[in-house]
Amino acid sequence: VRLQRQGAVQPSEEAAPSNGIGLFNLPFHTTAADLEPLLAAQPGFQSLHMVRRRDGSFRGYAFAYFSTVEHASQCRAHLKGMTVGGQTVDVRFASQGVPCEAVVQADV
């Protein structure tokens, strides 16, 4: 039996609209300081989550959260086709909206 490493599985369909968007195919040297000014200029921007490996290195994707689905949709449309560090960013709705911390705070 030969084992081969396969690339990341890409979903065939985008998630339903939510208040979160995923920013994929970002260069590994991207920082929150690079993305926050772009996102903060968008209405309803609330937070940015840079996804990291256990060693702390950036994995090449991040999630941005907005106050409403409409704000996330507007930002997604605005950022579509954007390039960062020579790479075209894939902007998709996040499969889950509000981050867990926000859900806990909202229920208090």
C-alpha cells in the first residue's frame, strides 16, 4: 500500500452567508497589521482571527467577523479579486459566523 499526501480539500460549494468571511491563499508572511486597515475601513468590522500552527507560524488564512451578514457580504464583494503579496486572495463566507467568544458574551 502506497500512501500519498493529498492537498487540502476545497469545498465544492461556498458556505451560506454569515457574519464571517474567510480570507484564503494569503502569503505566509501576512500579519494582522497588513489586514486590519483593509478590514477596519469596512462597515461593521468587529474582529480578525489569524489562523496559526502550534509553533505560532501563520497558516495562510484568516477570518474576519462583522456585526451583520450584510456587512460581511459588502466586505466580501469589496475584497473579491484583491491581491496580497502577489497572491490573489480567495474570499468566502465562513461556515460558522459569530466567533465563540462573542456568542458567550452575547448570552451574558
